[in-house]
Amino acid sequence: MAPKRGKLKREQKTLLVMLRIYCRNHHGSTGKQLCSDCRELREYADERLQKCPFGATKGLCSQCEIHCYKPEMRERIRDVMRYSGPRMLSSNPVLAMAHLIKERKHKSKSSRKVPGSPE
């Protein structure tokens, strides 16, 4: 169970870093605080991550066949990632590179299927 927790924690940390960059530059937040909208999005994303049916084998949500997010929340998280992803290279290069490696690795695989579903 430890590998799953480690992967989930890294994903949560990556999301938090992205949200902080986005919130600071779009909503004027300072330091480590998020505005209420970004805090709500983080809580929602963390909840979805905890309930992911793929667990430790989870790929990138953007390349998943299942879309756990409500359409509005999915669009909000896309906006955050589009904006923050490139900026993350200078603020947190280790997390940014880990995310890029994961993205490249999963782009080469076929679309993800629900565990236990017929192929």
C-alpha cells in the first residue's frame, strides 16, 4: 500500500504547487495561501484522486478513459495546469520533470480501461 500513498502524495503536491502558481498570478494570493475558489478546486481534486479506480497504476487524468471530474471542475483544473505547467519548471523543477516523464510514459500507452471491465 505504501507505493500508492507515495504516488498519490506526489500528485497532490504537484497539484498544490500548480494551484499556488495559478492563484498567486490570477487571484492575487500571497505565500502559501490559496483563495477560496482554488482551495475548493484542490479539495475536489484530492477527493477524486483518493477515489481513483486505478490506484497505484494511475496514469494522467487527461489521458484517462474515465472522467471523474464534473465538466466545470475539469475545465478549471485544465486552466490551472495549462498556465502553471510551464511555470513550474522554474519554481519546482523536480516535480515538473517527474510530471513530464509520467506524461511521456503514458502517452505511449493505449487508452486506459476500467479495472475489471471487459477489453
